[in-house]
Amino acid sequence: MVHNVKLGKNMRSVSIVGIGATPFFNGVQNETYKGLTNGELFGHAALDAMKDAGVEPRDVQYFFHGSANPHVLNNCITPNLQVADWFGMRGKGSLSHSEGCCTGYIALEEAVFAVASGAYDVVLTGCSEQGTGMPDGNTPDHMRVPLTSEVLFPDLDSIFDRAYGRYLGGGPGMNHDDWINYYAKENGLTPEQIDDVLAHQAYHFRRAAELCPRAIRRTPFDQMAKEAGYDDVWEYMRSSHNPKMTQYLRTASDSCVADGAAACIVVPTEIAHKFTDKPIEVLAVGASVLDAIVPHLEKKATAEAARQVFEATGLTADDMDLVMVNDFIGSSAFLAAEEIGYLPKGEGWKYVLDGRIAYDGDKPMNTNGGRTSYGHAFGASGMADVFEAVTQMRGEAGERQVKKLPKYTFLRGFGGAQNVRAIILKSNF
């Protein structure tokens, strides 16, 4: 039995009634999209979300703009001021926020609480990120140059408490391998077994991305193996064509940096059917934040955020029909699914090998392809997960539609050294 959830004392329920998204792409190299600005990207997603909800810009009372790193990537610190004209919101109240790769999930949280509090009835929230490039500082901002590690790493260092923490550049591989290394030792798995598990996970996520027109990487690994002269795709996945970057992670399990935007419209659940016949209610949001110096922080924060939403709703992991996980560290996908209870403890790796986490499996995850194939536009990726979750819950995912129409979806966001959010969505139709 689901509790009468109101997102907190004296708060009203909130539902998603409109969604919009751009494709994820490389804005520096892709001739079709080269020259687009942050405003154009965000505006495209925002107008799509408004159209989906059947509202006009004049109907939206407030908007949130999320970006993981607007200063470096778009040469601004208050992007909400710079984008409003692109979708008819000049003069409206707005707020910009940045929480690293968790920004998209917090974008939904912010909008939900703005409506749940009673302050507003129609709120737009979205994220836009141009992760592949940056302004060069001497030309208009739509003329972008590639984002380099020389720029990115010193900037990312600012997310750590450097008085007591470890410099990011000193151990990014260690950070990426922390949870999977712990898991391997805890469950007696060899490096070869972990390698096989991560290859299968990447393989099945790519199968979903192949069917997703917005994904940046859509070429199936079978085709890539054949073109490289391999008859066996798993031999290809272990080859130098898919090299290791850390002790465990190969490039197939690494996020693909992209540009893109996504947005949604939220309203009080009591009036949601005025906007759509397929509203998606936001049942609960759980939050946990740990500094990156904390050992196994992702595991601990995921468990805590999940505890909060299950306690708030009275639901369990067994009620979830779909899980979306921020997997910019590839192993995070099935590990987080285990931590929340969607996959059985110590057994999730078997589900991966059996293809059960694929979009056409009985425990579907990351049905848009995840960060490794759909792409990772930093702050926008979480909102792209919301877009995918709503699409699946409405039954509008086409060839990659999961077998069972999801009644409940669990989203796990992670990023920004390190914010974690857990969100449960429910279809109300």
C-alpha cells in the first residue's frame, strides 16, 4: 500500500506533465549542430516541454536552469539570465544552479518543491550543457573550441576540500574503481569476471542506444567488432580496440562527453489531467551528500537516499519496474541497482551476464543507453534520464519500450563530489 505522499508536511503532490529534449551530440565536430548556443539548446528543450504539456511561455510562472559548469563551459555564472529570451520567459522569475553531474536530478527536485510548497502552479525546469567545447574568450560564445584536460582537471579540482582531501588529478582512476574493487573483493570475483560483466553491461546499453534517435553512440558493438575483423564480439570487447583506462574500466564503460539539453514541466497533481492524460507523479525525493574524501561515498550515499524514498512512500525495490542510474562511472549502473535492492545483493553481476538488465530484459535499466552510449552532457544528463523515464512510463519508447509498462521508476543521480539523489516516479493513468 502506497502512503498518501505529499513530499513533506503541508506539501501537495506534484506531477510531470510535459517533457522535451535535444539529441546528445558533439557540438564542436558535428556540422549539423555546430554553432548552437546554450540559449538555443535550452530553449529547444524548454519549448518542446511546453508543447508537450500544452502550455505557452506566458503560462509558465517560474523556471530553473541547471548546468554542471557554466563558468568554464559557457563563460557565465548566471545562465538563467542569458537564456530567457530564447523561449519567451523574459522578466519571469528564475534561478540557475550547478551540482555537477547530479544537476539534472536536482533540477527536478527544485521544481517539485517550488510547486509542492504552493508558491507556483506551473514550473519549467531543465538543464543545458555543452560538454565538448568552450568559448575561446576572444570570439562570440557560439564559436567554440574543444574542451581539453588541461582546462578541465584544474577546474574539477575545485570540488574537493583541498585542505584535507586528495587532489583529483592524483587518483581519478582510483576514484572510478573504488566501488567495483570493493564489490569484487566482497563477492570473490576475479578481474577477468569483472571485465566480462562490464563488457556485457556496455553491450546491452548500446543495444538500447541503437534504437534511441537522441543517443550520440548508436553503432552496435557487433558491427564494430565485425568491421575490426573480429567474429566474436566478446573478443573484440577485450581487445586493444576497447582499451583499459583504469584497473577495471575500459573505454566502453566510460561516459561519452556530449552537448545537449532536456526539460520538463511540473504542476500540482490535482490539476495534472488538465495538461495531459498521462501524468507522472513525483512520489518522493531522497538526498545524501558526502565529500569525495569519504571512502565508498557513492555506495553509502546511494543507500541513504534510497532509504529515504522507500520510507517516504512505503514502497520497496521490488515495486520498481525501471531503474535509471547515472553511470558516468560505468560500473555504477549495476552496483547502484544492487544497493537499492533492485538486483539481489551479490548477484547483480549475474543479471548483467544474462542480459536481464537490457531494455528487453525483466530488470530493465538505462533504456536510453546510459552515459556510455546515450552520452554524458554533464548537468543535462540527469534530466535526460527523467525524459527517458517519462517516455517509457507513457509507453512511447517505440522499439526500445520495456516489456512491462512501468508503474514505478527509480532514478539515482550522482555527481559533484558528491551529491546523490533518489527519486521515485509513478504513472497516474
